[in-house]
Amino acid sequence: MTTFLTLTSPTFENNSRLSSKHTCDGENINPPLEISGVEEKAQSLVLIMEDPDVPKFVREDGMWNHWLKFNIPTSITEIKEGQEPAGGSGLTTSKTLKYTGPCPPDQEHRYFFKLYSLDIVLSLPDGVTKEEIKQAMENHILQKTILMGRYQRN
């Protein structure tokens, strides 16, 4: 039987507005997340939160990495609000190893929470880049799901 990996949040639905509490305008803490449907043969989870709507004058590549977590245990079904899950941490665009909330400089942006289940535990140290995580994940992804939130500053 095939299972479907799901990522949800009790504070926002897919394609809806993120609470300002989880942004630079609020407490700047991660929203609570709920994980289900992880395949039995999965060895680890990866969570990447990114904003692809960054103006080119801010970043040439138009991407801002807000949260990079890898080697999250597959037994985790909940990431509590304001708490980093167990596992390794990648270096975000803000040069931190922790969650950095949305802070769009211009208009409404989309924030993609991408969750992957892998058939391995990644041999990576803390502080790696998103590109290094994605390269290490290559050919090891069992499942992927996306939860997207939107935010615009008032």
C-alpha cells in the first residue's frame, strides 16, 4: 500500500496567509507543523522552507532560504511552534541555523515548506547550504510534499 506524505499546520491552510506571529512582524518563530504518511522504509526527513519571490534587487537568484533541516527522525509527527526539530541544520540566507520568518520587502510572497522522506541519513555537518543538502538527497527521495503559505506586510 502506498502512503502519501502530508505536511499540515493547525495555524494556516495550504495557500493561505501565515500568521504574523511567525514572521519578522511578530515573534519570528516557526509555525507548528504536523507530519503524517511517512513511508516505513524512510530513514530520515528533510524540511526546506524557501521564498522564491524575492526581488532581484535584494537577491540576484530571487530565492530566500528561511529554514533548512535535515536528518529529522522519521518518528517525528509534530514540530511544535517555536521549536526546532531534532536533526541537522543548514545555513539559511539570513546566515543562521534556525528558522527565520517571512519579512517580504515589497509585496505578498509565497513560502514553501517542502518535506522529503529519504532512504538514507545524510552524512552532512551543520551549516551546509541548501544546494549541498539537495545534492546529498539526490536519488534518495522516497516521498515529497509541499505546504505553501503567503504573507504580505501591512
